[in-house]
Amino acid sequence: MKKIGLISAKRISPGCVEAVYVNGQAAAAQAAEAFFIANEAVEVVAASESHATAEATAATLGIDIVKEASGDAPGTSIVSVLAATFDGKGTADTPQRKAGSATLANKQLAKGDRLSFKPEAAGAELTGVIITVELKYI
């Protein structure tokens, strides 16, 4: 059974909001999961990621944040809102920060669009993923 992560959003300054995703999925069971729905048009400014246990077995393990339209299943989109993916093999408990995509259309969400956590594979050891996404209203 998939364990649901903790998800929250808060206004961090006028015109800006921060979406926080805490992944509760077990090692070897990482799967795409939606964690934010835009209640109005927003743009991804940047995102940060940290994980408690780094992936060791897989040769690579990218972690992406993708934009999905209403009705799309989590992880079906290939539209990344980031300039580059996070490294799931990166040092544990060490935050990684990525800018929003250089392509404006990729990092802008219309009302009803969602953000989803999307690992490139399930991995074997990756756990404890925490993601913070900074958004601004447009």
C-alpha cells in the first residue's frame, strides 16, 4: 500500500506561495504523486530537494517535478518545471536547489494544473524525499 506524504502550502510573501511535499513512500516503491493544485495562475521560481537515504543501487536516479493538466494521471507528463532534475544519488540530508525551467510555458501553471513528484525509476534505497517549490502568482 502506498503511504501518502505530507503536503502543505503557505504564503511566504505577497504574491508568492511555497508548496512543501514530504514523501512517505518506502524504498523501492517510489512512484509519481501529485502534491499541488494551482488555485490560480502561478509560475515556478525555484525548488529545493533533500532526501534521508540516497539511492545507491541504480546507476542514476533523477527526481523531477512535472506540470500536469487536470485529468492527467500523476507522472504521465514529461513537462518539467525545473531547469534540471534533482540527483537521487546525491548526498543524504544535503539540500539541492534548482531554478525554474528556462522555458516560460513549462514553468507556468494555469488554474487547475498540478505539480507532481516524478522519480525516473523506483530505485532501491531512496527514501525521505522532501521538496519545497517556490511559486509566484502571475
